[in-house]
Amino acid sequence: MTHPLLEKHRATLESALNAIATRGYWTPFPEMPSPKLYGEAAPDEGKRAFESHLGKQFELGQPGQTGWHGGEASPYGVALDVSYPVCDPDTLIAAGLEAMKGWQAVGADGRTGICLEIL
């Protein structure tokens, strides 16, 4: 039996696989962030969402955090001043190995469906 998320996104997956097989162009999302597609307020909302992260810590909730690292510079000249968590590598690896059990349990169809849902 397939995973519900795979079934939900099966058409997207099949279209992507067809594009690969035919070497054709395909995208599931519009490439132009048009207000007609995303709403008239989308540009301002997107800008505000971006600016809300500037000069702040980007919390990821990862285990084994030991501090923060900043100094990110945008190639476009914007001062980002965003700090990211610094974590103990052994703690992250242990957490990843523990999480792998659940990831394996959903099977290939489940993992594919989850990845498609992320899009």
C-alpha cells in the first residue's frame, strides 16, 4: 500500500518523471512571482517576512547547541546580520541516527511523499 502523501502528490511526481524521460521543460510552480498568482499583497508580505529575519538568531531547534555563529553577508549588498546555531557534531549525528528509524519505517513511498510535500 502506498503512502497517502505519495498519492496526494502522484501527479506532480509523474509530471516530473515525464519531463526527465522526455528531456522536456516542466515546473510545478510559476516562475514569476506575479501578484496575479500570489495576491496583490504578496510582494510586501514577502519583503516583511524577509526583513523580520534580519539581525536576528535563526532558531532551528537542533540538539546539542553550543552557541551562535553570525557574520553572513549577502552577495547583493544587504546587511543580513543573521546568526545560526552552532551544534556539537556528535549530538547531531546521534539525533540523526535516532530519527533515521522513523524515516526508514515510512518506506520509500512515504519518503517520496514527504519530499514532495516539502515542495
